Amino acid sequence: MNSVADASLFILRTRIAYVYILVYVDDIIITGLSLAEITRITTLFAAKFSLKQLGNLSYFLGMEATHTPAGLLLTQTKFITDILRKAKMFHAKPVATPMSSSDILTLAIGTVLSDPTEYCATVGSLQYLGLTRPDIAFARVLRYLAGSPHKGIFFSASTPLSLSLHAYSDADWGGNRDDYTSTGAYIVYLGKQPGPRRNRPVSLGPLMKQSIWLLQMQRLKLGGSPI
């Protein structure tokens, strides 16, 4: 049957175990808990199609898969290197964090690009990179990637069958200085496996805007700086 979450994922339930088949054009990943069932399905495919078995998963659609006794690490090191080379940032001085906490971005700062083609291509590449690098979901800074190309997402092999669910959320509360919308996000862990997602910006509304304005005025009266 087809997966509801991904049209490219097919799930086969046999009397022995589940077999998962991920298909992308002419690339196929077959996995499951029963090696006998995987071998049987592969043999059936080989009888109908010309197949070349490449062994254990190591590289797929720009992702490197590293198997260890502790679990599975998915990285996109080569993809990051390609992005940095195309953007002429391969030799850039790396930074340790994806975003500066002191800079405030607004619509009025910066200059308009005469040709945004390279910028749009880079942003598109970074969106795909977010599959294994949820830490760049907001900032997406190339210099940060230059200093951390080997980071990825890790799936632990020791996750117990009785999985625990943990969720964390945060918001900047009116961080957008142009319209005072709040950007929030949350990340949910099922066992040790993360599933991050960014929320849509939420408007604070006139009352909240007025409260911020009053708070700014109060800080200025007390000799502080605007927030």
C-alpha cells in the first residue's frame, strides 16, 4: 500500500514482517526487520526489472548514510560542499552559530539585488538541506555551514520499543519589527528521533502592539534602550 505521508513510499505487510520500499525514479531503497523478506522481494523485482544491488545504504539523493552500532547518521556533507562552492563561500571564515542574536532584520535594511537568480538558487538548495539540518531552518547561513558540514540527523539504534514523547516550543514574541508578528517553532521527539516544524508567523494584534509601544516608552523614560 502507498504511504499517506509520502507517495514514493510503499509498505508491504507479509505474514513475517513489514517491508518498506522507497522509490525515486530509478533509485530504490528496500528495508525491513526481516532479511529473508527483503531478499524475497528483491528477487521478485529482479525477475521483472534489470536491477543492480548496491549493498547497504550509503548514499541516496544527496544524503550520506553512516551506520554505526549506536544508530544511523544521515548527513549531506557533499551537498553542503557543492552549495558553498557555487556560492563562492567554500573558503569563507566559518562561524559557530547559525544566526547572530544581536542583529535585527527588517524589510528596509540591505540592498535590492539586480539579479536574484543566484540567491534564489541558494535558498532552494538550503530548503532541501533542511532535511538533515533543522538547525538552519531560520537563519540558513552559509558561513555556519562552512564550519559544520559533517553535522546531520542521528537515528539511535537503542530507542526502546515503549517510545516516550517530548515536545519543546519557543517564540520570539513580536520579533518582526516591520509588522510585529511573532515567529514560533516547535520540535517533537518520539523517543530520541526528532521531527522539527516551524510555525506560521502570528500577529500580535493592535492590543499587543500598543503594549509593546507603551513598554518601549517606559524603558526610555527610565533611561533604557528600546526593545
